[in-house]
Amino acid sequence: MTTSSELRARARTTLRGKWTEPVLLALVYFVVFTVIGILERIPLIGWVASLVLTGPLMLGVYGYFQDLVRERNPSIGGLFSGFNRFSEAFILNLLVGIFTLLWTLLFIIPGIIAAIRYSQAFFILRDNPGIGGLEAIRRSKEMMAGNKGRYFVFCLSYLGWAILGMIPFGIGLLWVVPYFYTGLAHFYEDLSQSNYAEPPFEPGLNSYRY
């Protein structure tokens, strides 16, 4: 089983000599989501704008780092590639938000567990053009079975870097964010190559439980 430190080492290897573009992408990422955060303050219009934009943008972010790990030479414009699959990305983001919220209403811990179960859905959606948001969530749940604790520890291992990145004025986060997302992409690759095999999708024969 690949450890958190090994996954971080893989991320550093992937980024070696290639930091400039991921850092610029992180800057664009912060600007775009800051604008979305400002829009959210506008009654109704802001909420709708955030709901519409977040899914495709997140698909683009995950896709960029997925391509970076796979040595496909992605470009910063990849941040917006999720709009090519707007409906699937929008629905996936909406469903993840709803399901996570429903579990959080029971208690905070079930909400965290739910978020972890759905954590691979954007990677899966991008890897499988023929599926929708609900199927991506189902596959993510299967992929994360037995791996939720490892994922939690992996994310927690970046806490120190995130704290350092806040000094000074959060500028360091421009490097921490690419480091983290590259690590996430390696986590997904590790899962998909080692202990997960998806059978052919047969609509109507799958059971969805959240």
C-alpha cells in the first residue's frame, strides 16, 4: 500500500522543473473562486452563478492535474476544459453537495465520511466520457471502500504545508495547492491501478446507496 509520504514524493517528482505553470494555474484558480465568492454575496444571482460555475471549473482543475501526472503536458486553459462537459460536471457537483449536506445534517463526522467517499468522482467522470454524475459517485464509493482512512491521513499530511503556505499573506498557497492536487491525482492513479477494477456499466442494474 502506497504511503502518504510516497504519494507526496511522487507529486514532487511530477512537479520538478514544471512548477511555473501549475503555480500560474493556482493563481487563476484563486482569482476565479474569489470572484465566485464575491458573486455569492449577491442575493439569488450570486448563488446561481456559483452553482453553475463550480462544477465545470472543478472538473477542469482535477483534469489538469490528472493530465500533469500522466505526462500529457496540460495547459492553463485546461482549467476551463470542464465546460466541455458542462451538464455532467454541473450535476455531479450538485449531487455531491446535496448528498454531503444530507449526511452532515445527521452529524459532522458522517458528512466528512461522505465527502471522502465521493472524493474520486471528478477524476472518474473525466476518465469516463460516457457516464454521468450519479454513476461517477457510485464508482467513487466503490473505489474508496477500504481506502477512506488512507485518504483522510493523506489529506491531513498536507496540513503543515497549508499552514506554512499561509505565511506571508497566503502567497505560499500558490505552491501548496498544485502540490496537493498533484498528490490527489497520484492517489487516484494508485487506486485505479492497484485495487480497483470497474465492471462494464449496465444501466438499470446498479444499486445506488448514499
